[in-house]
Amino acid sequence: MGRLRELTVPFVVPDPSGVAVRDRLRVSEADAVVLAEVGRFLGSLAAGDLAARSRQGLGHDAASWAVRKRELTGRSSARWAGSITKATHDQWALARRGQAAHLSWLRGQITQIEERLARPLGARADKQEGLVRGYASRGEWHAKSRRLHALKDRLAAVEADWSAGRVRVVRGGKQLANARHHLAAAGLSERAWRERRQAERMFLAADGESGKRFGNETIRVNGAGQLSIKLPAALAHLANAPHGRYVLDATVRFRHRGQEWRDRITANRAVAYRIHHDVARGRWYVTASWQRATALVLPLPVALAQGVVGVDMNDDHLAAWRLDTHGNPVGEPQRFFYDLTGSADHRDAQIRHALSRLLHCTRRFGATAIAIEDLDFTDGKSREKHGRNTHFRRLVSRFPTARLRARLVSMAAEQDICIVAVDPAYTSRWGAKHWQKPLATPTRRISRHDAASIAVGRRALGHPIRRRTAPPPHHQSAGAGHRTVQAASGARGCEEPRPHVPGPRTRCAPPDCGPKAGDQCAQHRSGHAAEHEFRKQDSLPLSL
């Protein structure tokens, strides 16, 4: 058996610090024309600023930023220039982080392939010695050697870009840009593709500022839901309100977290807005976002005071089981199914629906914490890690770990439920070994995933996953010391006799289960009174 890796300590996941809500804008035709024109104009300014920032590379400083902002201020306004330059910096930093992640992935792939190429063909893996398995055939070995050279060439190019500070960003998205060459496969016409590309490249976003009226001077939404935009200097002729502003006919009503949003704008606290056009649906949306004050994270014992609901994440459902504070499963296992096929919006809706049912079930149980595995499949999708198991690699690739965790944390915070993250190591294996068979009954079928949910919950509570300790290795109960988990010396009932079980337990003669089964003096054992009783033997009859 290989050496087990060290497990991390469970922890309470902090609540999200940001909030975002969205509402539909039922704009008129005139409003749609103005929004599209303003968005395209500001989008062109954002594209030019991103190109200028990318050319600066690592030589960017505060002076160059001020020069770019002054140039944009003359063509739009000071506030629009600030929003554009900040979005440019965020985009460049995001591309830089993606470049670093790509570098790490390339180096990891090269290391794995080199280790497997160095092993003989068909060699088995040895976890104790730290040896990986070899490739199955000579053809696979040759193909992997060619891939190794290709990855090294890509690594050299990415390292050169990293050293020079060059990033590669496609405004509107790389996937949409590639769809231009495969319109039939994407199900788009050239006109539809251009409309979608223009919508994605528009810029209609403004950060909030505390102390200003309604928390934002550029895109403002008052308490009545009236939305107005500060027009750039070049489009001031489109204004229909004083001070170069355009007021839309559509009103905004944030139904979700509406009271929290209303409290912020009433107190003139910062609220950021973003206006987006969905070309496929022909709709306009506005998204409001703000930051919350950092909430205190509850200590782990306080979060688990009412027990926990252990959750095992799977490809098509969430397996959950409630556990009390002692780690015992209570009630019946729960399963919340979802479908991860179809469009991204469909998958997101399925995840939200499953998490909503999980949270409602947790509230109904009276628990205040959910234990979930701290999964991360960012580096576990390659063939070098899972071999030819294409089904498992496809399953891992489409599993929405990041989105599911983000959704669960944000939705649980609204229900005052804590999320406890535990180490996912061996939960499925040990849960099935110690809990699947004992909990199964003729009328209740326990799956491997249900048993894993118990393992997750017990690990969050600090209990071992094993149901009971192994028997003593020697013939004496204390030959190798006390068991790791046993009742304390002062626990009631630990020294009482076993309860009476009617009926024979084996084919041999049943043991004495009478009322004096626990009385040692009533047993025929050496050193007790029952062994020294006077016995009188009857004499044999004379007739025999």
C-alpha cells in the first residue's frame, strides 16, 4: 500500500466580499440607438487604450498612465477616462495572470512527459518509489516525444513574452473571433456575427464613487429606478437632460437584493454599473455591483454546533446526508440532480436549482453548516495524469467546480449557512469501505456517493471516517495498547453486559442469556463462589 498524503485541516469558507445584481432594461428604439452609439464610441477608445497599455509592457508607470488618461479625457470626460483606464489595467493584469498559469501548465506537462519517456515501455507505476508508469507502446512513446518538442517550443515563446511583458488579448473574446472562420459550425451568419462582435466590444461600464449623488456620477440610477448616462463630449448633442446627460425611458427595478441596493444609493455609497446588450435575445441588461464590509468568519466549532450536512459533488447530482455532532448519519440520504449538457445558461440554471434545494433541505434539517470537498481540477485533466481513461477526463473537464463553489458560497451567505471545506483525499474510497454496506437495508439502497457524503461530514467534524476501530492484533485485548477510538472510562454503559438477543446466533448451543448473564458469581468460572458450592452425589440403586 502506498504512503498516504497528509490531509489539510478543514476550514470555514469566508463569505463573498462582492455583490452583483442584474435587471432587464426595456428600452425604446430611441434609447437602443443612443446606447449602441455611445457603447461603440467608448469601445473604440477602450480598444485604443488597451493597445497603448500593451505596447508599454513592463515599462508602465504612473506618469504614462496620467498621459493616457489626459488623452481620453479630451475625447470623452474625466470620469469615462478613469473607467476606461481602470478596465484596461484590470484586463492587462488578467492576461498576465493567465500567462503565468499557462507557463506553469506547460512546465508541468513537460515534466510529466519526460518522466514517462524515461521509463521502460509498459513499466508499472510505483507510488512508494515515486515512479510513474511507462507508455504502453512504441508508437505512443514516439508520439509523446514529438509532443514534448512542440510543448518546449511553445514554452520558449511564452517565456519570451513573459520576459518582455507582452500579453495577447482579444477584445470580445477569442472564441467569438475564431467563430468568424467557422460560421456554419457556430450557427451564425456573417451579419449576426458582426452584430454580436460589436455588442461584445462595446464599453458601457462605470465604477462608483462614495459621496457622490446615488453613488455614481457617470451612470446614475435614482431611488425611483430612473437611469441616466453622462454622455462623452463628442456625443453631447444626443443629450435630452441638463449637464450633457441622457435619461432613458426604461426604469430599473432590482428585485434581488433590491433593499440592500436602495440603502446604498440612499446613503450615496459607491455602486458600479455595467450595461450589456444580448444580441441573441435582443435585450438590454444593467448590472449593479458593490463591495460589502468584511464579515467575521465563524470559528469551526461554532459553525458545527448544530451538526453538519455532508455533500459529495458528482457529475450529475449532489449527494447529501445530515450528521449530528457525534458524526452519526441522521435520517435518509438526499440527492439533488442536475444536467450539465446544453448551453452555459442551461448548466448555470441547473446548478442554481440544485443548490437552492440543498440549502432549503439544510434549513429544514436545522443544520447551520454544509461540508463540501475542496476540489480543484485545474491541473488534473491531462492524459498524462489519467491515461486513456477518456470518460473520466471528459467528466473532470466539464465538472463546474469553480462555478459551483462560488454559487454555493454566495447563496449560502444569504441563508446564514456556513460552508466548511475539507480535504477530498480518500473520501469516496473510505466512505464506501466503512459506510456503504452497514447502512444498506433491503428497502434502502446506499450508493458510493452517499457513503462519501458521510465521510466528508465526519472529516469536517473532526472524526475519523472509520466506523469502528480494528480488532486487537494479539490474543489479549491490551496486548498492543488501547484502541484509538473507544468509550471513556467514565462513560455509562461501557461495562454492562450485552443485551439479550433472542434466537440462536450460531449453530452451536446458545449461550446463557438468562437474567443473571452479567453476574460473575453465577458463572462456573475459577475463583468465584459458584465454583465452590457443595455438591451431593446420589447413590446408585442396589437393583442395578
